[in-house]
Amino acid sequence: MKYDAEVSRAVAHWGPATGVVIDPALVHAIIEAESSHGAKLVTVEPHGHLSYGPMMVLDSTATTLGVADPTTLKDPATGIWYGVQQLALLLKWAGGNINKAVSAYNTGKGNAKVNAQGLYPNQSYVVRVLGLWNSFKRAVVASAPVVVPLVLIVVVLILAARHRRAA
């Protein structure tokens, strides 16, 4: 999938750095919801703000993450790096509650509150991201029957080679 390498690199860093588990499929779901997987890399937001990159990181959020020039987030590797950092921080803040973290990613922490009906103010966004996430997870699982035997074969070959050297 487009941006797999960038997502893998960011997830491998920010998951351990923040102590949360980040599913790469969830990152891809946010990228799809935010930018149609990079079809657009700049969005004008309310109040004169701009969002950048495949994960559409808000300029003010980028600044709080230490980005001196938010326009650099248009580079997919940079935008995904900081988007995953923000997602990781929100997952930690939300105690692992995916719905709350996804809502906060889109609307900000202060607005990610459920109403009396148990819905977030941006519930349609949350539902869309969760649906995309499930689709991307199913795609990974569907490819697993091909990948798993190949991995097992490689592991067996490596172990056999080590055994031969030890003998």
C-alpha cells in the first residue's frame, strides 16, 4: 500500500517512544480519511489554519510537536512521522480508547467528548476511520496465508544453515 515504508518507520519509532501500540492499518485509515492517501497535501481549515501532509496535521499542532515550518509536512515521510507522533500521543492520552483518540485526532482533545447518546461530535469521521481501519486489517489478514508460509520457509532455512555451521 502507498506509504507503507513511511508508516512502518513512524510506527516502529513512536509506539515504543510513547508506550502505546499503534496499528499501521489505523494509520493508513487516517491517511485515507484525511487526504485520500495523499491525493491532496494541504487543506484550509477554519480560523485561517492550514493542515499539511497525508495525515493533515494542523499547523498549530505541528508547532506543538516541534515542527519549525509546518509546510515541510507536505513531504509524505515528514507528514506521516509527525502525524503518527500526534496519533500516538492521543492514544496514550485516551488510555488506548481508539474511538476517543480518532475523534481527538480530527477535532482536538478538548472536543473529543461523547454526548448523552454516547456519540462524538465528529461521529461520522470516527465511523469512517474505523470502517477503513477494518477494511485495511482484513486486507492484511487476506494476504497472510501467502506471507506466513514464506516467512516460515525462510526461518526454517536460516535455522538449518545455523545448525549446519554449528555441526
